[in-house]
Amino acid sequence: MATNSKAVKEKLKEQRIGTPTWGYGDAGTRFHVVHRQSSPRTLEQRLDDAAVVNRLTGVCPAVDLHTAWDASDDWGRVRRYAADLGLEIGAVNPHLFNEDDYVLGTVCNPLQRVREKSLEKLLEGVQIARAVGARILSLWFADGTDYPGQDSFRSRRKRLQEALARVYAAMPAEMSMVVEYKLFEPGFYHMDLADWGGSYMLCLALGERAKVLVDLGHHALGANIEQIVALLLGEGKLGGFHFNDKKYGDDDLTVGAINPYQLFLIFCELVSAEADADTRQCARQAALMIDENHNFKNALEGTIQSVEALQLAYAKALLVDYGYLTEMQGRGEVIRAEECIKDAFLTDVRPLLREVRTEMGLNPDPLDAFRRSGYMEKITRERSR
């Protein structure tokens, strides 16, 4: 294992994670949304909650907006409010679902009127991103079909590409577009962007600043996500992540709750890519963003849990001796190579992370610090009025 703890600590201090405004609000299943008195009612309150997570963890200065839940008549004021809290807006996610017009799709819809309406929403997203200083336009489309023959695969793909080409052209030079994909739902026969390959081909056609967004919940069971990450890094097309976890479908569970080994292996790909001149820039620029629901958890505590899970996975990945691993791989030493990886994964890095937080002037236990802060009691009183 790598033993340069000083270098590992510096890397951990530099890690940056984006938290989502929607992750602080009420969430639920298809059957019921749980409403809590402490839940934020406004965008400003969601930013307040994000600022608390950043203050306690020290690694979450970016917060991501979603226009399905975040609205303002003065986005400049939102930017200033975030800055006063020590935050910046990392990504803007335009709202393209939950309207009757979109039952047959948005930019893929066979009706031109709906396609034009959808394009306006995407272009509005670009303008909002400009106003709040966000450098990422994050796109996910609920477009798909339920039945064979419902629509033409090729026609829908053409409509999608034409719309995104116009959005791409409207983006300023410093802005990038990350395009998400999803295996199924709400389309149960097909999704117009069902996998990383479809998203990759689209981004390749759009240009250098269009890259693929990997959501851990959007794959078939057993999919080798770390291989997908490696392939996208090799092509310079990994734009970032929506981190969560799942057991069956797109469950949006707390990061690392189900498969922490997979999370660790993903970070191994990122860490090893940083050591390669051909992939270093792509690995460093990949946005680490959380996207999850806290159906039965305190949203703030659940978010802190997720941040800690990402820190744990990164710390363990930094401990891998990649020189030795490469040597064992080259010699065909299967067991020694695997044990090199497993030794790092099985290392208890919690003491290391406590040291890092102490050196950063933070409480070594963010969850305990949150529970002792009185913040939950405060917002429950204020927001239940």
C-alpha cells in the first residue's frame, strides 16, 4: 500500500463534492412523500442547509440547482446569497418533466410545439447558469417509449441531437454540458438515452465541452460501472457523476449504503487516471455530485453520510500502490494484483480522515458535530411556523 500519508492528506483536503438542493427537501416513493417540519420551503433555505454541510465537512462548497424545485425572479441575488454563505453554484439542471405536454417526450417528442417548448426550457437553463455563475449544464431526459412502434428510434435521436446542438451553441466558452443516461423509466420499452454509449456518441457529435454524466443508479444490475468510468476517461469524455446507491432499480439511496466496494473501485479508476498524462485532465475535471433521496432519513444527516462515504472511498483509493499493482498485472499475478486492491479497501481510514478534519480546523466527526449544533432544532422551530 502507498504510505505517504502527507500526500494522501493533501489530496483529501482538495476533494470537492457538490450537494443537490433537492436532496435537502421532502422526498418519498411513488406511494407517499414524507413531509417534515424541518424541510426547507425556499431555495434560500436549501442553500442554508447546504452551507451547514459544507461548514461541517469542509469539502462541499458547490451546490447544484434544479429548476423543477428551484425558482427565482432574481438569479443574481441567488448567486450573491450563496456566496455570502461560502457557496458557489456548481451545476444547473433544467426541468424537463412533470408536465402533461411531456407525456410523449420533450426534445424527442413527435409534436413540434412540445419540442420548441422543451428547447426554450433548455436555453433558459443556459441563461440561469450564466446568471448564477455555474460552469456545468447538467441534462437528463425522461424521453422514451412504452410500446414497439410508438415512435421511430432514428427520428427521435435526430430530434435530440438537433436540439442539443442549439443548446451547445448557446453556451459560453467556459460552460460544459454533461449528459446523463438511464436504462429504463419512465420509458419501459426504450429510453432515448439508455446507456453510456448512446450518451457518448451524442457528446462526441456535439463537441469537446459535451461529456457524459454517470449516475450510479442508472445501470442494469451487475453493470461494471468502474469499467464504464475507465472507458470514458480514456476517451476524455467523463464529465462527472451523480453519486447514490441502489439495490434493485434507480433507488437513489445514500452513497455507499449498498455497495461501498464498487464506489471504491470507481475512485481507483479516477486516482490511477490522474497519474496518466493522457487522462489526468479529464479525471481532475470530472464533477463529483450527489443525487439521492432521503425518504426515511434526516436529509442533512443523510447528506453528511454520503459525503463521508465519498471521502472514505477516495482515501482508500489513494492508499493503493499503483506501481506494484501495475507490476503484478504485467506479470499475470492475478491474486497478488487483487490483494493489492483489497488491502487498501479493507484499511480503516477513519482515523486518517479524523486527522485531516482536525488539520482543517473542523470537528473530526461531522455527524456528531451536526447533532450537537442545535441546527435541526432551530430550523424545525423556524420552518414549522
